[in-house]
Amino acid sequence: PAARPARIPRDPVRLLSDLTLRAKLLGAFAVVLVLLAATGLFATDRLAVINATAARIGTEHVAAIEAASRLSSAGQRFRLVTFEHVIAPDSALLAAADADVVTTRAEVDSLRRAYAPLVDSDAERRAIARFDAAWPVVLTLWDSTRTPSWEHRDSLTAQLMVRSRAPFVVARDAIDSLVGYNRAQGALAAAGAARDYRTARAVLLAAIVLGVALGLVVALRVAAMIATPVRRMADVARRLAAGDLEQEVVVDARDEVGELADALRTVIAAERLAAGDSSVVVAPRSAADTLGRSMETLRTTLGRLEHATGEMARRAEAGDLAYRGESEAFTGAYRTLLAQMNATMDAVQAPIAEASTVLAALAARDLTARMAGRYAGGFAE
């Protein structure tokens, strides 16, 4: 192809012009895929955090609230059935109340043991410690006042109500504090999950907007890298078709568009060479570039022919009509052309030389001198 214009330093983004169209399109697609993959990974990570928080709320706080609430209800029922026991009006109700006390007491002990694995904070340990300190006091007071005798019922009831109230309140408040603590922690965890969700949603929306913007930028950039030089070459081709050979393909690319520009430069160079412009420089692309080498040979031959004819004209202007071009240095039509020009100079020189001889004889008073050659046209006159 014809020689390319000098390359100027380019910014890193312009380096994309050296990639093939396939590489440009694949690169743009890869950028979008990477952005989508990063967005998906971030979304997956945030969802995993939210799911872990929800699972922790369900397995820890909700379970702890449920277990503490059941323990509190069992403690309240124990308090109630103990009163039913001491105020039972007959032996049948007393036996029934006594069975309820035993059952409820066992239930409280079972629920207390069931809550133990759920304790995972110092606040819960302190509350459980308060419960464990107060509840045995309640049971001890009950065991000390419990009697199957009907004697002193009123005094026993008063003693149970007054003496067991304080430790029972401590045990009840400890369980209530467990419920309150787990509700508060569950609310905090839920708020954290909601905050993570809002953050993830904002980041995802931002990533989507950024992805769309980046995709548009990459698409527009790639489109410009393809469309702009193609439009320039189309304009050059239109001017070339109109006969304007003074065209320059200003396309600096190394992709398929650059190859098309090289081909167009070659066409322009060939047209200018055909029009006689031997200043066109054509550089063969490789050893197998026969057309490029032929055009370079043509340019060189035209330059040599131009030099030979120019030298012949300059010598003729200086009065040296004997100078001839070396037609043997050329081949084909170029040799024929230069040989014909030499013949033309011979045809011009012969009558002029003979006329000079005759004029010299006349100047020497030899009136017998005559032109012996047979000439036509202006030479005959």
C-alpha cells in the first residue's frame, strides 16, 4: 500500500484502534460480562449476609423469645397452681392441685434446661443466673409450706403469698428480661438486615446505571472507531470517482478498517501513477506483494524516463542537439517511447545540421552549396 501518514502519540484509549474488529467487539462484550459478573457476585454476597441474618434471627432470637415466653408462662402457672393447692376446699381438689403443681414444676425445670443451649451473651447469662438464684427459693418456700393437713390453712396461705412473692418477682423479671433482650437483639438484627438490603439495592442500582453508561460509552467508542474512518474513506472514494486524485486517506488504524484504508491508498497511488505522478511512494507490504513491487518499479521507471526526457530537453535548450537518451536502459514501451523521442531529435537535428553546413559554405562565397537531403513540411520550406 501507499505510505501511511506519520503516526502521532495516542492516548491509551486510542490503542483500541490497533485491535481487530473482532477483538473490539469481544472486548466490549467482555467488559459488560465482567461488570454483570461483579454485580452478580456482589448481589449474591449481600443476599448471603441477609439470609444469614434472617437465619440467625430465626434460630437464635425467635427461638429464645419463644423458649423464654414458655418458661415465663410455666412459672406463672406454677404460682397459680400453688395458690389453688393451698385454697383447695376439699381433698379431691387438693389432690388435683397437687398433681398440677408437680407437673408445672417439672415443666419449668424442663424449659429451663431447654433454654440453656440458647444462651450466647453475657446479658442472658446474668438473667439466667438471677433466675437460677431466685427460683430455687420459690421452690424451697413451697416445699416448706406444703402440707396435706387442713390445719392452719389460712396462715400457710398468707405465708406462701408473702414470703414467695419477692423471689418469684425476681425469677419472673429475669425471664422477662430474656424476652426483652432477645426481642431487642432480633430488632437490631432485622434493622441490620434491612440496612444491608438497602445498601445492596443502592449499589445494584448504581452498578446497573454504571453498566448501562459504560456499555453505551464502549459501544459509542467502538462504533466511532469503525464508522468515522469508513465515512472518511467513503468521501475519499467519491472524490476519487469524480477524478480528484489529490486525496489523502487519513485513517490511523491497524484493524480491518486500516487494511481497507491501505487498499484505498494503493488505488489512489495507482491512479496518480497512471496520471504520470512519479512522486508517489509505494512501499511493498511483503516479498509476495507483486502488485506493490510492480507499482514501485513503475514509479522508478517513470522517474528515470522523466529524467532522461528532461535532460534531453535541457540539452536542446542549450543548443546541444546531439544528446540522446539511453533507450537501451529501458524495456518494453518505455524503450520504444525514448527511442522514438531520440528519432525525433535525429529528424530535427539532420536538416538543421545540413542547413548549417550549407550556410557555412555560402559564408565562404561557395554559391554552389545546396541542401541534398529530402525533407518535408517546415524543413522543406
